[in-house]
Amino acid sequence: LNLSSSITELYLNRCDQLPPEEFAKLANLTNLEKLDASLTHINQLNYLSTNIKELILDECEDILPGQFANLANFSKLEVLDIWGTQIALLSITLPKGLKQLNIGNCKKLSPDEFK
């Protein structure tokens, strides 16, 4: 992956074969505002730039709660779409500026999440 640092939107839908060392290069995309990695096996969220405004991880079933540990540091994040992702929201500290959260079809979502 040889990407220009000026990229603002990146679509990685169904990129199951992207090795961790290539995913780490996303940290160099400091202008990246939107990342759509739906249906992609992602376990290196800590490599992402905290400048991202929109993060789409639909049906990324292999994301562990600890991988969202730094999500609160994404101060510019306005849209988080984790539709169909198997994660308990209780374990996530969401960014204060978040305006839109799509948690549809999250099978592990419980009523306690909304208290």
C-alpha cells in the first residue's frame, strides 16, 4: 500500500487480506477524515489517526473491546458506525463530539447499555 498522505477518504471494504504492517501505514494518513472498513478483519485500530471524523466498521466481528480503548481520543469523531459488530458498548468510552452512532444488529447489545 503506497498512499498519498493527502487522502481524506479511504474505503477498505472486504479487505480481509490486508496484513498488519500495511494497516499500520494508515497512521501516516494524517488528513484521513473518513475510513470505511466494513467487512474487514481489523485488529489494529490503534494505528488510526485521531483526526478521523467518520469511522465505519460494519460487521467487523473480530474487533475486541480493548481495541476501542483509545476511541475517546478521537476528538474529531462525529460518526461511528458499528452496525452488526459483536461488541458490548459498556466497555467503550465514546468521544464527546460524537453526533451519530449506528449500533443496529449488534447481537451483544443489552438493555444495560442504555442506562
